[in-house]
Amino acid sequence: MSVLTRDTPRRAGDRPAAAPRRGWWTNRRRDHLAGLLFVAPQLVGTVLFVLVPLGLVFWYSLHEWNVLAGTFEFVGPDNYRSLAEDANLPSVLRATGLFSVGLVALNLSLALLLAVLLNQRLRGTVVFRTLFFSPVVVSLVAWTIVWGFLLQDNGGVNGALGAVGVDGPNWLRGDTTALLSVVVVQVVKNVGLNMVLFLAALQGVPAELYEAARVEGAGAWTRFRRITVPLISPTILLTSIITVVGSLQVFAQIAVLTQGGPGTSTTVLVYYLYQQAFQFHQFGYGATLSVLLFLIVLVLTVVQWRMRRRWVHHEQ
């Protein structure tokens, strides 16, 4: 009986040994299925609560929907023509832009300042961190109601100013002070969240870089500008996107404090959308305003994301 080895020459007519057949249920397919099962809840949630509502909003914007009369008529681009001809829209966009710019600038700068101050190894910093973060977990409506009482003509803020001989204005009834008041209320409410994010980023900056810069004679401002800002720039990008999107979605503060007044000085886009849809029952036009809001948020987010390569340290 002969034994075939690798070096044994094959004779004519010998058939090569058949390779073992692999079953359909391979390890690779099993891993793919496991991955799909893990992402399935998030994928289903995204489809049901993000993509489907977006599609429905666009569909509703092409219709005139009167809930009280029970009518739902296709009007095509008529709602978009009404949007272009809306005389109130410029003032609404102006109020939205002023509110967003003021909120983003004040929130980010104050949060970064607090984070730098509270990153020091001093006694009592934990107490102040808790103090500045605590408004974040307070109910938004309750917080806004309390500030509504404080900002009244005879409220606590003017009472404190009167104690030092200053006659304070009616904060919520002036064209300029009303918008400023809402911005300050929102900043004080949410600055703690960005502060915590900045604080976490600052604690990740290597101390050796500061020591080397100090040996080279760099001052505090130079160390902050040349070391701190570049290394925490990814966090600055994250907080800026979150804050910009949040500033464009403000509603409860306007509804509780000013109801869009005086005039339309504090009527931001979300509150105007609410008025058109739920007060005037123009749901088709309200959906059109929703599409406009979505496009504004999308464009600003994409612009910030595309610009990250110019100033985010790890993207360069």
C-alpha cells in the first residue's frame, strides 16, 4: 500500500482532493447579524422618530390643514410663497439671530471662564462646581417662572438695584431689555453644562506642557492661547454646535416670560411656528416654518463641521 505525500508526483487520471465545503452560517455572517441586532434599536428609533417625522413635515408643508374644519387640501408650493411674502418673517429672523448670537457668545465665553477658574486646585472648588451646575437639573418651566417674578417691574432684581439707588427698568417690557433678559435667563440655566464639558477637557491637558512653557517664559495669556485653546478645541466645537442648535430651539422661556413681546422683539422662529400652527391653526404654514428651521439648523451645523479643519487642533 503506497502513501501519497506532498512530494509524490500525481499520475495521470488522479482527481485532486476536494476542498472542504463551508457552510452558509459562517462566523462572518454571524458577526454581521450580531452587529445589526445591536444597532437595530437605534436604527428603528431614528427611522420612526427622526426620518418619518421629517418626511411628514415636508408633506404637510404642501397642504393646507385646518383641524377645526377637518379639511386637508393639497396646495403645492403655496405655503412657500406665503413664507417668502410674510411681512413678519424678517423681524422674526432678526430676533432669532440676535438671540442665538447673544446666547452662544455669552454661554461659551462664561462657561470657559468658569471652567478655567474652577480647574484650580483650591479649597471649595467642588462646592462652586456643584453650585454652577445645579441649574441644569432644575425644571425649565419652574426656573423660568421664578425668573419671571424676579424680572417684573417690582420684582427682586429691581428691588436689589433700588437698594443701591438704581432705578431698574421693566425688564420684560422693553424692546431691548426683554430679549437681553431671556438670553441671560437661558445662559444662567445652561452654562453649567458647557462648564462641565470644558472642565473635563482642561483636565486632559498634560501639565508638562504648561511647565515647559513656563520655563520658556510664556505668560498666562500665552499659555492659554497657545496650549489650552488648541488642545480643547474639539470640545469647543462640540459645545458650539450643541449651543447653536439649542439656541434655535428655544420656546419655553419665550412662552413664559414674554409671549413674543413687546411687539415681535422676542418672537423667535420656534415661537412664531407655534403661533401659526397652534394659535392660528395654520398647520400647513407651521410645517413650512418647520422646514425653514430645519434648513437653518442643517446649514449652520454643516458650516461649523466643515470649518473645523481650520481651527480644531486634532483635525489639522
